[in-house]
Amino acid sequence: MVNKNISNGVVHELPADLKKALLANPKALAKWEDITPLSRNEWICWTISVKGAETRADHVKRVCSELIDEMRRPCCWPGCPHRPKK
């Protein structure tokens, strides 16, 4: 049985579509669990902040492929605007 407990980000919970994609891709899931909570948060925010369903689906796919390609954070992403400022 597959472990369905996947780590969240700092501010954001893992959305169902991204969780499903990660569970379907063991290599991406291993990379997901290897990055920091802040990095996971930025991937989640990058995925959920888009407006269109097609763009979101593309971002979900890209999270998996870019993690496998050793990217630890979304490229050219300024960071999660939802994270509390210190």
C-alpha cells in the first residue's frame, strides 16, 4: 500500500491534484520529500496561484518533471506572497 502522508508546505496544504500527481510518480515524490518545507510551499503556491484550469494542470505536471530534473524551487518565482513576513 502506498503511503498517502505527503509533506505540506509552510503555509499551504498540498492540493488534491498535486498530491495525486506525486503519488503517481515515485521519483517526483521522493524529490518532494527531500526538499525543505519552504520549497514545498513555493511549489504549492506556484501551482495554486494560476487562474486557468489548463495552466494549473500544466503546473502540476511541471512540478513533477522539474523536481525530477533536480529543481528545488520554481524557476523565476519570487516566492509565496502568502508567507508571513518576519
